[in-house]
Amino acid sequence: SQTIHQWPATLVQPVGSPLSLECTVEGTSNPNLYWYRQAAGRGLQLLFYSVGIGQISSEVPQNLSASRPQDRQFILSSKKLLLSDSGFYLCAWSREGLSYGYTFGSGTRLTVV
Amino acid sequence: AQSVTQPDIHITVSEGASLELRCNYSYGATPYLFWYVQSPGQGLQLLLKYFSGDTLVQGIKGFEAEFKRSQSSFNLRKPSVHWSDAAEYFCAVGGTASKLTFGTGTRLQVTL
């Protein structure tokens, strides 16, 4: 069966510090991978998605970047965090197409102080 | 562009009462439609999905949803709510690009 792992679960970082959130998927190959940010009352905002190694699409301009160094690994990064980067970050994977929907990780609560 | 509207931010129902959460979507063709549930501090769990066939779909935990093309709606229903159903519910729409667009969510509170 397929599983998705996301870590850390919580993170408190000072303004201006770097960020690295990691997401890995097991039990499947060539998944589509996604990073979402969830802010209170604003639903889920798609930040990045990837359909293959090294292929990253950015949905919104921001202080964050994403990379996919391996088929089942998706990393969200920042060189210098802003207060506005605080939020709940969710990684998800899907097969090609939407017949099975997305499967989400358990999320990372990031607080920038 | 695809979009989803969940008009109810917060709903409170009594345990044992029926539930309907509203979802309206905008998409040019036949969409893929989903309902997800999120408990506090957790990821999202898929409740049910629709992309073709019978317009009334059954999901996990006793939930069902009905696709109504004429109304561009995909409302979620449950005949009798349990206290454990208290959570946030998200409707989502997708198309050929494999990207899902989510609504802003409806928070369900269940009173005993």
C-alpha cells in the first residue's frame, strides 16, 4: 500500500532563518506531488506541484521554493522566513489524473516568530 | 478557471440530526469532485469522489453526496450525525490538469 510521510510535525523558526520541509511517498512510482498551505479561514492554497523529478510548477509568487531531487521526495524550502510564512503546510500525492484524488500527509505546523 | 464555493463557514447540528453541507463549483466540463474531512491538526482524509456515472455517491463514515449538473452543486449529506463527525469539511474540484482547487471549508460542530 502507498503511504506518505511528512516531517517535522511542528516547527518554530525565527524570522530570517532557513526552512526545509520534507515529504516522501512509499509504495508507488512517478507520483504527482503537491505542496499546499492552509491559513485559517482561507482553505488550501496550492503552492507547488510536480509531475516528475526536477519538474516544479509554482502557483503563486512567494518566499518559498520547492525541489524534487528523487522520484518520491518533495522538499519545500526557504532561504529566509517571513512572519507571513506561518501556517499549516500539507504535502499530497496523486496518480496521474484525478480518478483517485489526492492522498495527504499529516501536515507541518510552522510558526515563524 | 475552476473554483469552489462553500457558502457556510460554520454549521452547528445536534447529534442524531441530519446534515447537509453545500458546495458549488465552477468548471467548464464535467468535473472531478471530492469531499475531504480534516480533524484539528491533521491532514485531509478523502470521504468520497465523483467523476462519472451515478450522480449519488456513497462514501466512508456514512456520508453521501449528490452531483447536480444543472445547479453546479455537489452537496454532502449524512442522515444522522455523530459527535465524532465534528471536523472541517472541504469540497474540491479538478479537471484534466490533475490539480485540485479547494473551497475554504465548513467547520462542523456537533452538540450533544
